[in-house]
Amino acid sequence: MKRAAEVCVTASAASAALALALSLEGCRMSENVHQTPTPAASPGAARDDAADHAPGADALSVQRAAISIDMHADTVQFVVDEGADLNERLTTTHLDAVRMKEGSLDAQFFSIWVEPEHYGLKGEGAVARADEQVAAIRSLAQRRPETWTLATSAADIRRAKEEGKLSALLGLEGGYAIDEKLENVERFYRLGVRYMTPTWTASTSWAGSSGDAAGQTRGLNEFGREVIREMNRLGMMVDVSHVSDETFRDIVQTSTKPVIATHSNARALAPVPRNLTDEQIRALAQTGGVVCVVFYPAFVEPGWRELKERVDAEIAQLVREAGRRAEGRGSAKRIARDRVREREYSKRLPKVPIARLVDHIDHIVRLVGVEHVGLGSDFDGIQATPRDLSSVADLPNLTAELLRRGYSQSDVAKILGGNILRVMEEVERGTGS
Ligand SMILES: [Zn+2]
């Protein structure tokens, strides 16, 4: 309770109406945790199944019985640029093996992300940067096979769970690293990459992004469609997070396999271009795919992004200085700047309650059913997290909120990872992998 009260005072001091509203919501949430849930309000309750719904079930044991998969974390940047050892308990990241075990997260897709500002939208530099990150994740399993498995299939994840090991998986974020060459899709597949997001915040020559002006009119060109067909052929999942609305439409029309969004929320609840419209969520579900909700408050809570922009203006000088002081290559400077942002956001911005994130899950479930939702935290790629969800160790708090809303244990298991396992199996089918 003390902590909740402190949050309220801090947020009120921010003097923005939204900040106050959020903090009050936070207090209300904290106080309601032990009260009787009102299941009628949640879609989970609508399908509540007495056979497998255990009232008061402990979230951690529900998670241990399930297979939990997070579709997106940017932790590998810290491994490559700062030498972070994911086998130790770290204080500089949101994720490591110790906290994955504490939070019972079984499988992590590590985002292989090529920063266009430093490595280009294509070219050898972009390929080399991706290779460096792939190697860092592959070496986790090579050096610590008792802890990690490099998983490239649903069966690998299931086996690792049985053996008490963590699964490390590879996803390529931003198609820059294929260097506009179709053969590189297969090259990355052979290295273990099992999904690709055609763009990050900048459009490529072959796919429009939701993050720039070009993307407002650009979808896939013919090469882009070839890339999608090649991914289908190989058994690499197609990820629509970050792509423009035009690219989304072209991907759904082109792909013959289920399409996923590895880290996106519902635009109906938080109207930002990175989130999916109800029409897009329905179209994605029709492919058999899954929307994995992202934890970043700007994509969870309407108005949070505007507050953040105000804070960004206030701290611009601090951020610039941190970048100037940092030594090493461009990405080291980015990490230094992000650290300052993280510190200042935690002081100056309201914490968004987990309940708001679960509202996105509820919304997607109401639209298309519980078979089409999953988790894509974006841990280590975001400088703020929801309250009580500050690292992978906190994942049971999210599970607890799902249970509180009346989701059955089997539905929780689908959301935590079962739906993604189904998609992986379907995408793998007929590819000989
Ligand atoms: Zn992203």
C-alpha cells in the first residue's frame, strides 16, 4: 500500500490530468487486488470452464504447468554491445536466465535488430550486424547447454521445457539485413531465424513502415511479395508489427501461412500507428495467426505517449550529454541515451497498471477469440514498463490478472504460449524442418 500511495503523490505532482487519472487508477487497482473479482466484466469469464478453472489458483504454478513464450525482447543488443552475461542476474536489462526461471518464462525470441542509423537500410554492414547478434544468441546454447537450447521449432521448445531448459529463439526485426537479396532469407533461416518483421520504423525499398512518411503510401512491391512467399516456403513466420497499413494488407493477401504480430496492441484502445485496428486483428485471426501484446506504456495507454514527448523535451539536454560522453560505436551511445531516458521516465511519468495491458488482451479476445492472442514484451527495447511488470521475473503478475478476470487455466496457457506453438507447428508443416 505504501508503494501505491507514493506513486499517487508522484503522479499528481506531474500535474497532467492523464497522469492523475492513471495514478488514481493505479491506487484503485492495488486496493482491489484482494477483493472478489467481477468476472462478468471480462471475456475470460464468459468462457469460464469450471473443469479447469481453479479459483485462487496461484499464478506461478499455473505458469509452470504451461509453456510461456515471449515473442520479442531486444536483450541481445546488451550482449553484443556491453558484454552482458545472460546467465547472471543482471540489473542493466529486463531479462536474464535467472529471472526467466523466477518468472517461469520458458522461451524467448531474441530480436535481431539492425539499427538503420548506424548500419544502413541494406548492405554488408547490416548483414554483418545481424550475424553478430545471431552468433551471440547461438553461443548461449553452445556455452551453457545445461541452461539453454537454441530452439528452431515448436518441438524444440516442448522438449526444452521437459528437460528444464530455457529456449532461445531468433527473430529478425527489420528486413534490412536481407540486403534486398532473396537468398539471404534462406541464409538467415539456416542460421535459426524463425520470424522476420519486414520493417522497423523506417521503410525498406520493398516494404512500407508505420514509422515514416514513405510508409503512408507504400505496401509490398513485387520483391516484397517474393520475400513473403519465400518465408512461407521455408517455414519462417511473417511478423506485421511495425509495418504500414498498406504492407499489412499486402502481407495478409500474400501469405498462405498464419501471420503474427510479435509486439503490437489494439489501436481501438491506444490509437498509435504501431497498434492494429479491429479490422486488421480480424484479418490476422483469419489467417490463423496471433497478436502478441506489447508492454510499452505508449502502446498500452492513450495519452501516455504525449506525456512522454513532453518529458523528452525537458530532458533533451541530459540525453544529448549522455550520448556525447559514451564511448564506443553508435549503438553504445544509443544505450547510454536510453539509460537516461529510462531513469527520467521512471521519475517523471505515471506507471501504467498491468490491468490496462490486460484490457488489450480482453479486447482482442472479444473480437476474435482466445486462440489469437499472445505475449511480446519488447523488454530491453523499451525505456518504461507497466507497474509490477518491470522484468521477466514479474510475468506471474500478468498471469494473476488474467486469472483474476476469470480466464481458465487452459485459456491462460494458450495466451502464454500455446497459441504461438500452434502457429509455429502450422508454419513448419510441409517445410521439412
Ligand atoms: Zn520493435
